[in-house]
Amino acid sequence: MSLSRSHQIVTAENAGQARQDEPNVSSFDVSCTYRARLVFSLSASVLLLGCASTKSLGLMETPVLYHQAAVDPFAHLGPEDKTTLTQVFYATNRAPQDLKTGLPYGNGTSGLLHLGRATVRLGDENTRWEDLYLASVSPNRESLIPLTLQEATELAAIEPDKPGEHALVGDAQSVASAINKELEKTKDKELLIYVHGTKVDFANACALTAEIDHFTGRDLVGVGFAWPSHQNILSYVLGMDVRRATSSAGSLRRLIELLADHTRAEHINLIAYSAGGRVASKALHELRGAYGALDADALKKRFRLGAVIFAAADVPVDRFLERLPAISELSDQVVVTVSDGDDALEAAKSLMGGQSRMGTLEAEDEEEAFATSHDLENLEIIDVSRGQGERGFDIEGHHYWYRHPWASSDIVLLVRTELEPPHRGLEPAERPRVWFFAPHYPQSVQDAARQALKGQW
């Protein structure tokens, strides 16, 4: 199955109007008393912030790595690449829908994994490359730089429940060919899969992927994985979107297999944000289980997973630790960011039950102790709150990993270079595997980038 035409996106503001074709919440397996408490709590809860907004996205703050063009990520671009339009690939198990909503994929679930290509505009129609460049290297901006999905073209649709099926034919092969063609243009033959959180739509997955691609110097190939979350937090808190995240793991696993088997990427990096951590951790755990005959070295050679980053991840820590050994065996680096000021994760624990979330400060000791006892040397815990007294500020909120210029700098430099923490300008804590941002981090990360990249992004 493939779509016969590309979808022109009329507007991004009406994305939240996509139809919802799930059962009424009254059919959920939640007690009336507990559900009533949840609904009441949500009326005033910080969880109303969710994992993201359905409003139009704006370009994230410039990573401190680039302030005043201390490191210029765009110097290597040719004239044809200096444009406010950028293209990314996508994979989604959202169901296609008519374009009355403005988006080609809605809130329904699909039995197929749809693969395609999307165009995202950074800025509006009057924004020139020079404007975008200045906004991307300056610490302050005069105005918001909007991100809008302009077009999405489906190239193929495959069955996600056939992992291990290595042959690609017809339209599916064209996807791999298109990705390989883009990889040939990059200096680093790297792929990045972005797995979004809850409360967002298809456009968000594409826009965030494009944004990360932009700030890594447009020198990788981005693939947004869009699982069918709704655009309201109630669907997540009451369990519907938790189940959707869990059931989407097979599609993500299939995508990783496809990219590993049919592209020439040297590494496949992955960022899983918030509820996306549920999708990614389960997918990787299942992927490792499917190849039980391979040892860790063979797994790494086969799948070429580089940095796997769990940013502000909403996964109960006990569930994550069950999956961590498998994730560690598959990946070169496993990075977990934690914060003491992530109100969304704290509220998720309170309202949804379960243990501490893996992205909270209280989970840090368990994660570090588990990694030590299981000799998982490639786990890195980035404690964004540690050192706040010396810095004079905390790095907090639920979106900090891409909205705070220090946290985003570490993510960007990691994806671009796959350097270890001491070579990314981070400082070690008193416990192994835990790292933090010291007051001199801006200078440290700029120096680290200059040294690693020798002035050539």
C-alpha cells in the first residue's frame, strides 16, 4: 500500500482537531473513584502541560554551544542547503485520514507502518536563510521562529508484525534507497530516530525531528517515529495512550531492523522523549530478545545503534531497569537525563501510580546502583539539576532537554560526535556514571567541540 500523492499541509494550527476513534473513557479499566480523582486533579494539575503543546512549535533556544557562532554548525553547507525548508523521513502507525484536519495521519491506529518523507519550514514565508542563521547562533532573538509541516509524502507501508523479514520489495525498497541517497550527502553517515511524547500529533514528530537535524548542522538524516498519541493528557493519564505507546513498540522495532538492514548508516542514534521512552525501551528490549543467539559485540555490529537517549522519560524505573541490560547490549551509549524539577513526571507518578519515573532525580540512585551491579559501563546519567547552587539556577520543566540551551547543547554534541561525557564539557559527580553541568559549562562545551571537530563541523 502507498499513497498516490503527497499531502500538502494547509495549516498546522488545526492539528489538534484530528478525529478520535477510541472507546469512551467509561469503558476503561479504571475504578470510578480513581477516575474521578484523576479528572478532578487534572483540572488544576501541572500535567495539563503534558509532554508538549498542540500549538505551533517555535524553534528552540540556540544551544549555548553556538552562541555568537563560537562553533558554526552551518559553515560547511553548500548554497543549495542554506534554506529555511528541511526534509526528514517519517515512520508512523497512525492511520491515514482525509485532509480536512490539515494532517495526513490522525489519531486512529493503523495495522501498517507507514513510511514517507516530510518537509518542514523553519520560519514563515518571509524568513530568509540569513534570518534563520542569525537566530540559530544568537543567544537572543527578536521574534519567534515558527516550525510548520508543509508537506508529507507517503512512500510505502509495510506490516510491522514481521520482524526479521529482511527482503524489501517495491515501494519499501524505495524508502531505503531515498535514505541512502541522503546519507551520501552528509559528512557523517548517521541516522537519528526521534520518538515523541504524549499529547502531540503527527506534525510535532516531523517538526521536532527537523529541529534536531537543523541544530546538528543538517549533517545527519532524521526519521521521526510518530505513534498514535492523542492531543489531550487525559487519554494518557487514564491509560489509553499508555497502551498505545506499549503496542507501538513492535513498529519501532521493525523500523530499526529496516534501517539497520537496508541503509548504509554508520550509526543509528535514537532520542526518546517522555512517553516515547515507553515505546523505545520496550522496542529495544524485544529487539534484543529476538536475537538471543548474538552476543553484545555481534548485536552492536548488526544494528549499529550509537547513542540511545532517554530524555525526561516517563517510564517507571523498575520497568526501565528490567529492560536496561538488553538496551545496553544493543547500544554504544545509553544516556538518561534526570531532573529534580520535572513536574510532569512527578505528577505522572502521583496520578498514574507505579514507581518513580526514570527521568526524575529520585530514580538516579537506583539506576546508578543497577548499572554498577550489572557492569553496564555504557550508561550515562546526566543530572541536569546537580550543581544548581553553584550555577545560580536549576534546569527544570519537562521540555528542558531541547528548550534549555545547556541541556540541548549536550544532546546536540552527543548526537553529532558520540563523545563520552568528559569530552563533551560535563563534570563527573561523586558517583560513577553520573555527570552534570558545572558553572563553566558554556566555555567547556565550546572548547570540547573545537577540539573534537578541529574547526570543521
